[in-house]
Amino acid sequence: MNGLDPQFRGRGLSAALGRLPTGAKVFLILVGALLPLALIALFTTLQTTRSADDEARERLSVTAQESAGNLENLLANHVAQLGEALAALERDPQDAPGCTRLAGTYAAQAQARFLVRDGRGHLLCGSSFEQAGLAKAPRGDVAARIVPGGLVLRISGDAGATAIAYYPHDLLAGLARPSGFVPEYGAALIAHGDRLTLRALKDGGPLDRGKSLRSNLGIDDLALETTMPGAPITSPLVIATVLLVLMWIAAAGIGWFVVNILLIRPLQRLRSSVANYQPGDVIDTARLGPIPAQEIRELGDTFSQISRTVQEHEADLAKGLVQQTRLTREVHHRVKNNLQVISSLINFHARAAKGDEAAEAYASIQRRVDALAVVHRHHYAEMEVNRGLELRSVIGELAANLRATAPERARGIAITLEVEPVLVTQDVAIAVAFLLTEIVELAITCNESAQVRISIKAQEDDTRALVRVNSPALISSPLFEGLVEKRYGRVLQGLARQLRTQLHHDPLVGAYETSIPINGRP
């Protein structure tokens, strides 16, 4: 987000569009332009499908009414006659006319069967059949049950007599068949969760949609379910859908082709040329090949002009850097010479000094000037690579100068070094050089033949190093305490503050110890 232009930052539709690639924007524009055509095709498809569904729904309603009416009339007539015959036979089991009338009614339906039994199971009318074993219905009610191969109706009388009728599958299927032209349909009787399929609807394809209508036949829980296929997937519907998809594909293809040829490819070539740009080079747009977009050609010319301007500025900067380097070297050379002149003047006055105290004062000043000169000389050597001063070489040269400038009476002084190679800044190097000079001079003042040991060891994290100076001359004594209090103590603590650390003294061992920051190892 930070790399976006300010106009593209923020929220909202305009900000979202601003973050989209150019190809996506053109694609959305073309899709919007073709949207009216897509909506027209979609509306036509929906209207055609709705009309076909309405026609199918009307055919289903007519077929269901006729089929259910045929079954309902027949079953209602048979139930009424069964009820009359059952009542007459309960009053008079020898009522032959009642049984004859009932037999005449079922004679018209050759496949149907019926029987009437008294409360003890004796057959009063009709003939026994296998499907007569239906469970008893409540007294005075009509029960309808789906059995394998057909439908069974049972009527219970008041005196325990029972009338049972059986209608096979083929008879029911013929009754449920509508007259005249018969469209493709399916029919099934449903009672108490059981189902008897009278006519199976042919299996359709995965896109076919069936519509069902259930009609109650008015007997118990018996109902007729009629099913008809829905509006088929016609060729106009398929063509309209395919055209709709093709329009969207065409919009994406045309948009991508136009944007890719006119914009994206030329911009990618220009971007690659700019990405491979090296300081001092000039971007040559002629190597990019033909660019069809005038705006991109102008952008490439602008990059070429900018690269030429940068090349000229870099040449000026390189020239200025050379001059600045020469000036810096001259300044360091003059500083080094001035420090040498100061050291020579101090040495000259020290030889002409009257008295040991004055000579010692000059020598002390010379040692500090030499320490500063050593650090400056090494800093100038490491300045160009800018990696810091290598402290071991600085301490080695400093120790040699300290031995060379020691007083005549202290020519027996010995300085032992154990310094690991570490890199420090110039400020740290100056402070460490002055600190070691002060401590060594303190040891020489306390003992003219002092044995001094200087060690510097980097710690594990390579960010700090431990500096330790120990000598028997630094063991606590009245002379040592007096020198520290009157002269050296304040200077040592000031140098420690400059290093932003603490300087610790072990009076029993005779050692000074502190920690200094380092830049790492060479």
C-alpha cells in the first residue's frame, strides 16, 4: 500500500478500481458494454422456460383431475354398495338378493374380488382370496391398505361382520389412465406411507425436472399422486445459454488481446529495460522494438532523457568525490604532520628542561600526543573502507611508543600484550589509547620497573570486548592511593564515562578492567 499513488489510497469503489491491473479494467468495461445483450438473452430464456412450465402444470392438473375422478367415483360406489350389503347381511345372513346385487356390481370389474364374513369368520357372500388378511378396521369405518400387487378396502359392521374388497394393480392402472391423448405421466397410490406404483415415469436425463400433484380420493388416507415431466431443455434454451457464455468469453478474449498487444507487452519490455538499468548507462528505447502505443513511446523517451541526465549528474558527483577524497587526504596528512611537529617540539623542550620534574612533565605530555597520533594514523588507513580501526595494531604501536618515551629511570619497564583482533570506532580507539596511557604511566610512577600486562578479549556476542590491565605496581599502597586521588583518578573516570562504561579496580591483584563496544572482528 505504501507504494501506491496517493490518489489510489483509501477506500471505496474508485480506490478498488485504481488498484486493479489495466487488463482487468478493460475486461470489466467490455463486460459492462455487453451486459444488455446478456440480459436480453437471459430474459428470453427465462420467459421460454416459464411458459413451458405453465403448460406442463396445466397438463398435470387436467390429468390428475381425470385420473383421480375415475378412481374416486369407482371406489366410492363400491364402498357404498359394500356398506349396504354388509348391513343387510348382518340383519339377515340369508339375504340372497343383497349378495346378488353386490356380485353384479363386482362382475363389471372382472379382476376385482370381494367377500363378506360374519363376526365368527363364516363366509356370507363372495369368495375368499389371499389378500383378505388385512387387519381389522374400527367399527363403522373404511380402511384402505396397500398390499403386494394391489389395493384392499375393508369395512367393519356394527355386529362384527366385515366386508373386504381387493383391486389388482392392472385394474387400478386402467382406471387411472386418462381418456383421449395421453401425455407421458406417472401415477401411484399412497396410503399410510405405503406406495403402489400404477405407472412409472420414464427415467429422464440429469437436466429433466418432474412435477407432481397429489389428489385425495376421500377414502381413509388414500391418495393418488400424478407426476409429469417438466419443461424439457429445448434447443432454443441451449442455444441462448451457449450464446450467453460465448459473449462473456468473447469479451474476455478481446479485452485481453487488445490490452496485451497494445499495453502490457510494451510496458513489460520497457519495465525490463528500466529494471536492468545500471548507473551510468543510457536507456535505449530503440532496442525495445516497435511500440504500437504512442503514450508508451513517449514514456520510453522520457526514461531515456532521465537516464542521460542521471549519467551527467553521476559524472559530476564522481568528479566531486575525487576532489573531496584528495582534500580529505590532504587534511589528514596535515594533521599527522602537525602532531609530529608538536611531538618533536615537546621532545626538544624536554631535552632542554632543567630538573627531572620538568622533563617528566614534558614526557607525560608527549606520551598523550603520541597516543593521539597513533589512533589518527590508523584511522586514516582504515577510513576508505569504513570498517573501523583494528585495535590490536593500534595497541601494539602505542605500547612501543610508551616504552620508547619512558623516563631514563624506567627503562626496565616491560609491557606484555594479549590483544585479540577487534574493530572499534575512532572515538572508542582514542578513549582506549588515553586510558591505557594513563594506567601505564600510573604503574611507572608507582614502580619504575613495573611489569604491565594488557589484554583485550572479545565477548561471545561480538558486540563488546573486555579490556584488562594488571601489574604488581597497581596493587593498593599509600603511594598508589595518593596518585589516584590527586592526579590520575579523575582522568581515568572521565575516560570511562566517555566510553559509557564502568572502570573497575582490583586493589589486591593490581588490575583495572572495563568493557568497551566493538564493531566486530576483521
